[in-house]
Amino acid sequence: MHELSIANGIVEMCAECAGDARVIRVRLEIGRLSAVLPDAVRFCFDVCARNTVVEGAELEIVETQGLALCRDCNHEVPMAALVGRCTCGSANLRVIAGEELRIKDMELA
């Protein structure tokens, strides 16, 4: 479960940035094509946050849709998986959104 190491990294980064302040809320952006399970991150986040300035913080996860650009017709194609086809029939796609995994912001007390 790589979500445990991801959650641990998020907690460590938030704690480092917060210094002595208490973290009240963390907002993450997780792309649907990132192969990261939001529910697993949520569970692991609470475990990793214990005994840190992040403990008790609300975790808000914003899931971003997958989107690709067709290299043949330049059409944007919604993606539910990393493999897909454009309406023109081409599979020559470049993913432009949906692989994100980032801390958008955090609220401190």
C-alpha cells in the first residue's frame, strides 16, 4: 500500500511548513489517473498524523478528472483510465490532467 508512504510524506511536509503552529486543515488534489486511492490516503493520513502538529487536522481531498489531448486532431478527451481513444479513433493521446498529487493548501491555527 503506497498510500501509507504518500500520507506520511504529506504529514511530514505539512508539519515542517507549519513549524510550531497547529494544522487545522489540509487540502489535497489527487488525480483520478494517479493510481492513488483517496480513501486509503485518508485512513493513512490519520494514522501518520498522530502525535504531530497535524493530528486532528481535517483532510479535504479534491479529485481531478482525467483529461488527454489527441495528438492527431488536437481534441481534448475525458479519461477514466490511462488508456483511451479520441472520438476521431486515435489512441495517440497525451495526458494533460488527472495525474496530480499535490498539497493545494493548509490552514494553520
